[in-house]
Amino acid sequence: MADIANYVALSALVFFIGVAGVVLRRNPLIVLMSIELMLNAANLALVAFSRAWVNNAGHIFVFLVITVAAAEAAIGLAIVVAAFRKARFVDVDEVASLRG
Amino acid sequence: MIAFYALAIVLIASAIFTVTQKSPVYSVVGLLVNFIALATFYFRLNAEFLGVIQILVYSGAILMLFVFVIALLTSGIGPFTEGPNKLPRIALPAFLTMLVGFGFLAFGILHTPLLPAAMPAHVATSTLGDAGAATVFGSVGDFGVALFTTQLLPFEVTAFILMVAVVGVVVIAGDAPPQKTKGHHEPVGRRRRGARREPILKARK
Amino acid sequence: MTPPSAQSVTLLLLLWLLPLLGAIVLWTFGPQLRRSGSIVASALVLVSFALTLVLFVGGTSPDNPLQVPLVSWTRGFNLGLELDPLSLLWTLIITGVGGLIHVYAIGYMWSDKAIARFFAYMNFFVFAMLTLVLSDNVVGLLVGWGLVGLASYFLIGFWFYKPSAVAAARKAFVINVVGDVGMMFAVFALFSATGSIAFGDIFAKAHDFSPSLLFTICLALFIAAAAKSAQVPLHTWLPDAMEGPTPVSALIHAATMVTAGVYLIARFAPLWNLSPQSQELAGIVGALTMVLGALLGIGQWDIKRILAYSTMSQIGYMVMGVGVGAYQAGVLHFFTHAFFKAQLFLGAGIIIHALHDEQDVRKMGGLRIRMPFAYWAMLLGTLAICGFPFFSGFYSKDAVVYGALEHGHPWLYLAGVLTAGVTAYYMFRMIFLVFFGPYRGEVTEVELGMPVSEHAAHAEEHVAHAPAWLMQVPVAILMLPTVAAGYLFIGGSTSPWARYFGTQFGTSENVASLPLPIPELASTWIVMAVVAAGIVIAYLRYGAQGAQTSAIDRIRAEGIAMPQALRHAFWFDDVINALFVRPAQALGLAISRFVDPHVIDAGVRDVAWLAGLFGALARGLQNGLVRAYALTLVVGAACFIVYYALIGAPR
């Protein structure tokens, strides 16, 4: 395998791309997809370290993360569906009732 | 090494593509490419089981979920009609913050020893070997043994999480409960004509 | 030292505290008591006088003072009262003359609506003055010093709706504060040098002081005395203080408060005796005041101002006397002066009251026939102040000037002698202008050369008048000591006076070490001659037949020919105004114009603005937009990353 540092740096880079997506995009679906991106970046780092230590606890944890990501995507989409069922705009800025 | 860099480029490019597309469908496709590249990384890292799981669950199930929601989200308007931008000047601070964060993170990665110089021998749970054999690191067998013996708790927790997700989705996105009769929804502050004032309001100081 | 008997201790405490009780009662119940409060107040002071007499009969000497410790704190801070001959003498005057003036004031202030407040202030003054003279330590003296200044402020500005009175009160207080600074400095210096505040300890250790320390302390004390006793250049408040009611002028600004400086010097005699330079300074300043006061008295037209400047001059005599070391002489002059000056002021008060607040002598005249009682009172007082033979002032003034000669100050002696002549001149000028010739009350201001005034006597109002005896009896009682008080000094160093004081003032070194150029008897004749010359000149100008018939023209001519220096009181007021008052006012104006709105108000405004700014910033964080919250999360995460990258994760 390549040097572990490469994998960690790659993971960090993809993670920050995901962060950019969360902060800068206004379509809620794109935001959720960016979150998935971030979770996967973390998974990459976990698998890389698991391989470096030859310890499968990292794999188990990735399994957990994937599960959580799935659940979270499902619920996030359910919320999007519920919130924008009758909305005019599909825009994250519209749900601002926490203002003030 | 070339493979590593090539895959890395694919990963990054698809990630950027995902984040920057206007149409969510294009983003889904980009995400799919990203997941496949990721699965390839897992295969290269001896994590065959996880690579397969990645493709099955992530690209197979979750992305399908996304596609369905995109398709069924709104009737009449497209799923990507956005309103006015209420935070127009967020780009610069966001980029600055991420630059700072990524910069320091890279600095940390480069200057921190990520692994000890000599790997202790007892940490390994199995041995590296050809793909397929049940006792090889990263195989199904290896994963299964760990999942059902030493790492049983994550397994149980996973089950619970999935149940929560199912219930949650049904509750959130399901049909709203039927409306009760109108008498319980008086407008606040206005007395209905002819209605007796609730005695409980009078008693309160 | 024999311990004091419980009875004497009680008497001393009572006589000290009764006036305070009176002040508190009158302050609290003034509106209810009204005129009866004045009787209460006067009674209390007279009771204090009676108690003082009892203690006097009991006898004190400087070696056996009556000491009453009051409060004892740490590190040598012991407050108490002490009754030795010096303080007993002052107490007698304060309560005795004070009591008489209180009775007089019942009559004088009879129709004033605020009579209770007046007597509250008067009682408070008596208490404060007693605190000053009865303390056995410098701190108690300082407390009394300050309280007396406060009482003076209250009483000068009693008629507070008159702007001139308020201004005069303020002026007196501010100038007194200058003296207070000197007093405080002296107290601090003495405490730090000796570690104790009691007079006994201080005088015992005084021999160890270096000459420069001694001089500094004496200088500070002298500044205090100069302010309180209206010595040059801190004298400008005294003429203006005549804005107060005449009883106030009599009690505070003639008999007692202005003599506090003399008391101070006499009390600190051991210190002064050790510092010849300080004595030189005190003598010179006292003499200067003496001369200046007399010269200024020549040109005054207001009867109270004539008496004010005469007070200033006589106190100059006293300060000169105690300053050069002739303590018994100086204190004797205080004693006699208290009587005849009170007499003069009270008599003037009778005249002013009868003429319905007319104070200008140009509008008086011929009152000898209309008011004989006042005439005799004023005449006796004037003869005393001039030092006419066999009157009290004769003995005391001679003692003072001869004491200056004895202690080696021939120039001061000369000044004193000449001033006696000037004193005679202006006092008799007053007598002749007021009591002789035709009555000029009906003559117009223009003919008399007066400025058509703002100040006019009000027409006779139908106000209630006090019974005349209230004002006349005290004056009559005072006639006796006015004539006779000086007799106590007959015999010089074997007189009752000298025996009373004993070794109170120590022995002053420079007595009888120099050959005296003039024997005492010759000096007496010289003084008498000068005084006679003064009286004769006054007679020729104002009292002779021809002078009286042409009085109106003479007065007008004199008003025109008055020298500028006298008209402007040697410009002291103008100089002080330009040097101190104007800059202070300008500073105050600058501060109120600039500092107040732009610095202080701006500071408060800026604090409020800052709070608003923070609020606005915080408000910006809660815009309800998910993206903003997400950015906040990212910023937080970046902070963590930076921290761990730099510091390293916990081990």
C-alpha cells in the first residue's frame, strides 16, 4: 500500500470538499449527498489505518458508519420530503423559522 | 503508486463534480462514480468484504433512495428550483475557513507520526494473504468472526439503528394523522361568538 | 498629675456637649420651636458658661490640667479633652461672650422667620469652637478647626437668598480651606515625627526636631492661623463676612473664631519658642496685617466694615504679640478685644436695627441725642480699642507693643505705636460721623456723594419688635469688662494674669537679654501721645463745630478724594481674583464645555454603543439559516484542527 499519510491526506481532501458542499449549496438533496461524501472520506481513513495495523476492528467500525450513514440518509430524505412537500422553492434557506 | 494517484484523481474529481452540479441527478451520478472509486480503494487495501458492501449498500441502496426522492419530491416544479440567496457572502469566509482547516490538517499529517516506528505484533487480528480464504485479513470469514464474537456490540447497535431509521422515516414522511373536529382549534386571543369563557382561564392569576 | 475628679470630668463634658445638643434639637425641631428655640439655645450656652465658671473656681494650672480622655485607638491615636489655663480662658470667652451674644440675638433676630436655624448654627459654632480649644491632641483641634469653618460658612450665608451673602460665605470657606491644608500638613508632620497626636507628647519631643522641620511645621501652622485669623494675604474674606447678621459678626468674626489662629500659636508655644525664624515671620505678618487693617479702616463708609477692618488690625496686634513670644500680652489683648469688639458690634447692631438696616455712616449722624444708650456703648468700646488710659485696651495694647520691643523687634514696636494712632483716628472718625452733627438719613445719596444704591434701607415695616432689653442688657453687661478687663494685668509679671498662666508658655529666650532702649513707662507715654494725636486729627476733620455744619459737603468731598488704593483695598481682591479665581472658573468652564460632553458623556455613550455592537454581532449569528450554522460548525472544527496541529493531541 502507499504511505499511510497519502491516504489520510486524500481522506481530508475529500472531506473538505464535502464540507464545501454542505455550506455552499442550497439544494437540500445536494447537501445530503455532500454529507455522504464526508462520511465516506472518514471511512477511507478508517480502512487505511485498519490495513496499516492489520486489525479488523477498523472494518467493523466502517460497517457501523455505513449503517449510520444509511439511516441518516433515509431520515434526512424523509425530512426533506416532509418539509418541501408543498413548498414553492426547494431551498435550504427557506426553512429559517429558527431565526431570531 | 500510479494506480493510487489515478484513483485519487478520480475520487477527487467525482467529489468536486458531485458538489458543483446544479441538477441533483448529475450529482447522484457523480456520487456513484465516487463510491466505485472508493470501493476500488477498499479492494486495494485488502478490505474485500467492505468493498462489496460499499457497492451494494451505498451505490445500490442509498443512491437509489436519492434518485427516488428526486423523482417524487415535488409535483409540478423541478427538484432544483431554488429561492433567493439569503446568505450571499458566505463563500469567502467558508473558503477561508476550509483553507485554514485543511492547511493545518495537512501540516499535522505531515509532522505527526501516524504510526509507531515498530508495529507491535499482537495488534493484528489475522494475517495478510490472498483474497478469498476465510482466515485472511479482510475476507468475509474474518469479518464475520469479528462481527459475531469480539465486536458483537456494534452488530446489535446496528440493528437498533436500522429499526430507528425505519420508524423515523415512517413517522416523518408518512401521511399526517387525520384532523380532529374544528372545535379544538380556536384562534388564539379571539373569543368565539357566543362561546362561554373557559372557567380554567378565569381561575388563573 | 492628680487624677480629675468625676465631678469635674462631668462638668467639662457637659459644657462641651450642651451646645451640640442645642444644635441638634434646633435643627430637628426648629420649625416647631421657632422663637422659643432661641431661648433654649441661649440658655444652653449660658449654662455652659456657668459650668465653666465652676471649673474656673476649681483652679487649673499648666502643670495640673484637667484631662478627660475620650477615645483611644491604636498607635498613639488618643483623643481627649484638656482644660488648662489657656483653654479655660478661651472657654470662658466663648461661652460667656457667646452667651451674651446669644441673648442679644434673640432680640436682633426676633422677626426673622428662620430664627431657629440661626440659633442651631450659633450653638453648633459654640460646640465647634469648644472642640477646637478643649482638645488635648492635634486631631481634635483639626476637627474643631474644620467645623468652625463650616459654622462660619453657615452663618455668613445665613440669608442665603442674598447672592452677596452666598458669595461671601463661599469666599470665606475657600480661603479657610487654604488654611486647613496648612493645618493638615502640620498634623501629619507632627504625627509622623513623634508618633503621637497628643500635645504633651509632641511638646516633649519637640527638642529633637531639626530646625528645618520645626520651621516647616510652624510655617504650616502659621498658614492655618493666617487663614482663620484673616492675616495678610488671606484676609480678604473678613470684610465680606459682614454680610452675615450682626450677632454673627460679633461672635465669630470679632470675639472668637478669628482668634483661633492666636490660640493656635499660643498653644504651640513650645514649638514656636524653639524656632526664632518662625517667630520672626509671625511677627512680621502680624504687624503687616495690623498696619494694613488700620489703613483700610480709614476709608470705609459701612459701619460694619469699619469694625471688620479694625478687627483685622487688632488681630494683627495679637498675632504679632504671640508671634514674637509675648504670649501673655497677646492673649491679654485677645481677652480685652473680645469684650470691646463684641461691645462695638452689638452697639452697631442696635443702631442698624433702629435705622432699619441702614449701615452707611454717611446716612447717620446726630445719633448721640436720638440713641444715647448706643452712643455710650460705642464710645466706651472705642475708647477701649484706642487704648485710652484706664480702659482695657490701654493695658493690653501697651503690653503687646512693649512685648515686641522686649523680644528684640524695634521696627515692629514702631509699627504698633503708629498703628495705635491710626486706630484712634478712624475709630473716632466713625464716632463723630455717626453720633455728632445733624442727622443725615433724609439727605439724598447724590448730595452725599454715594452711588445711588442697590442697597437702601427698607422703610419701617410693621414687624414685631423684640423687647428692647434683650438687646440692651448684654451690651450693658459688656460695658464692665470693656473698661475693666485690663486691670488683671496690672503688675506685669506679678499680676493675676501672669500668675494665672504660670509656665504655660515656657520661657522665651530673648527676653531681657537685650538692653531695652526705652523703659516701659516712657513707652506708655509715647503711645498715649500718638493716640491723642489721632483723636485730635479726627476731631478736627469730623468733630469740630465747623466740620459738623459742613458735614455733607465734607463727606462728598472725601468720597471724591478717597485714594484709589483705599478704594480698592490695596487691590488684594483683584490680584487674588486674577491669579486664582478666574483661572479656576475658566478651568471649570472648560471642563464643563469640553470634558463633560465629549469625554465623560462620550465614554458612557461609547460603552452603550459597544454593548449594542456586540448585540448586533450576536444577533447576526442567529439568522435561522442552516448554512450559517453549518459554517459555524466548520469554524469550530477548524479551530480544533488548528489547536491540535499546533499543540498536539493529548497523550
